[in-house]
Amino acid sequence: MTGSPPLPDLLSEPLGEFAPDGVPPRAAEPSRPPEPVIPLGQAEIAASLKRMGVIGSHEQPHCRPLDGGVSSEIWLIELPGRRLCLKRALPQLKLAQIWEAPVIRNHHEFAWFRVAGRICPEAVPRLVGQDSAHGLFVMEYLDPGMYPLWKNQLRDGHADPAIAASVGARLAQIHGATAGDSEIARMFATNDSFYALRLEPYLIAPTRLHPDLAGPLGRLAHATARTHLTLVHGDVSPKNILVGRRGPVFLDAECAWYGDPAFDLAFCLNHLLLKCLWNTRAVSRYLACFDRLAETYLGQVEWEPRDDIEKRASHLLPGLLLARIDGKSPVECVTSEMDKGRVRRVARALLLNPVDRLYAVREAWAAARAGV
Ligand SMILES: Nc1ncnc2c1ncn2[C@@H]1O[C@H](COP(=O)(O)OP(=O)(O)O)[C@@H](O)[C@H]1O
Ligand SMILES: [Mg+2]
């Protein structure tokens, strides 16, 4: 990443309000450039936990790697009476079209959790500690039995509009509380990495297959890059949302950026549209989730005129639809050529003739899906 400002010292403030069971999370080191990546194992994790002051010198954690991440190592750490989760960013994403991503994103992810946790503590895992010199942090482990992945629920046709509404509400709450905050803007001035991780792979990469869309997609990417209104999560996908008894919990904030909140809104709504191709029996429920998320979110927008953000999200949505077919991170739930063709057709039509309302995107999508 070039041109990034120096890292803010996130650790100069107390972290106490994020602590599990009243134990303040600790930091092993103040922020400085991460050291070369060494493979993690039980001994390295134990040493890191000791440096962070999470365990005493004689405690031995039991650690095992978890599946599921595409860009990071995730470990479950078992200690007497508590379970923790360690996340370390990998220098390359485990995707077919490998892209490199600076591991400093782990620092921004930790910072997003800290900020969002202050605004809505139930919307994030509690933080335990950060070992920034080793590019990792530790949070509470949220048991999948109690915190199922929203993506798995949606896949199984369990698409509850109340959960979608709550995702919209929490997202708008985090966006609203960070709107116009120059300190947060400074902490998350991650313009270069947001371009590299989001705008280029999603909005620019598809122009290789669709050169005639270079104009609309390029304008979309540039308009998004120029908008700096709130803290953005950057990966609000059902695969990064756990559904707890006290509402949705956001994970995976590696793409955090101070930018355009319409990106988060459109990114999540895009997944709800694409799910319609995954489980065709649940189409009306997915679309009800789309409507509830959009309505709830827009109902809480106070930092700018609602029509403005709705318009930007409506313009982004067809770009993101196309991205998940012909961008660098194709979605797993669309496999047949017929479905890919449908997505391309509706996305192209809306990119060439944009609509300004989310219901109009949803209507165009529903018609294209039904082959109308
Ligand atoms: N705090 C946590 N508690 C329990 N499971 C977690 C936690 N954080 C991540 N996971 C699991 O690991 C998976 C990948 O985590 P994520 O942060 O999304 O990594 P990646 O950036 O690699 O996608 C999640 O889908 C979830 O199953
Ligand atoms: Mg993830």
C-alpha cells in the first residue's frame, strides 16, 4: 500500500469497555510495521498471548485452526473456562485469482471492532488483545451453536426479514455515529487499500470482459472513492454476519474505510439478490429481507438526505451484481451459465440506464430472474 498516512496509535486509549468479564484487553506492542510472517502454532500463539498479558507464564492454551476464512488465519484458543479466537491476516488471499493484500488490514479490522463496539457493543465480538507487531488480534470466540452464520441460514431458506432489518439498523447506527468524525476519518484513511481490495476487483476488473461498460463502471468506482462520509465496514456479507440471540454480529472488518456508506448497504443487499439464485424456493423471503434491510437502514439515515444515499446504493448495486459474476471474487451460489447470463443482462441494463430507487433495482432483478 502506498501513500497511506502513518498509523494512528489506537492503543493509547484504554480498551476496558471491550473486555470480556471485566478483564481489560491488552496490547503487546504499540503499532509498528508487522514483522515477517512466521507460521503460527501452539507455541507461537501461547507466546503472543503472554506478550498481550492474556495468559500467565505457566498457562498453556490449546489451539486449533478453524476453516472458513479466505484471507486470514483463524484459530480457536481454548483456555480453562474461556474460548478465544485469534485472527491474523495472510499476505495473499486464498482465491482463484490471487490478489495480494497488505497485512496491515488486520490493524484496521481491530480498529473497526473497537469503534463499532463503542457504538453498538452487541454488534461485534468483544476484543481481548492485539499483538500488532505480529499482525494479529484476539477476540472472544462465538460458538457456532449459539451464533449461526447468516449465510448458512439463508442458504437453507431460513430468511428472516427481522434479522435483515436488524442488520440494516445496526449498520445505519454505526454509520450514523461516525458520520462527519474527523478523528475516525483520519484513523481509517485507507483509500489505497479500499481501492485495491474492493473498487478495483469488483468494479474495474469486470471491464476486461465488458469493455463497453468501462465508462459507467469507472465513474461508479471514482464517485465511490471520492465519497468520505462515514466509517464503512467494507465486507457486509452474510458470510461475515453471525446471528446471535441479541442480534447480528459483524465479523471480518479488514476492508474498513472512511468512505461511502452506500457501499456497505449495496454490498449486503447484493448478496440478498444473488441468494435468489441459490435457493429458488425462498425467493420471496430473500426479497422481503432486501426490502426490510433497505427500509430500516434508510429510515435511520440522518447524516445526509436519504434520497442521495439511496441513489448511490442503487447505482452501485448493478456494478456489484456484475462483479460477483465477472469480477475477481465470483460468488459461489451462481454456477449455471443461464443464471450468469441473467445476472449479466440485468446488471448491464441498469449500468447503462441507472435507476435511483432500491425498489426499482429489486423489481428489475425479480423480473430478470423470472425470465420476464
Ligand atoms: N470471533 C469469532 N468467533 C467464532 N468464529 C469466528 C470468529 N471470527 C471468525 N470466525 C469464523 O471464521 C470464519 C472466517 O472469519 P473471517 O473474519 O470472516 O475471516 P476472513 O477474513 O478470512 O474471511 C467466520 O466465518 C467464522 O466462521
Ligand atoms: Mg470472512
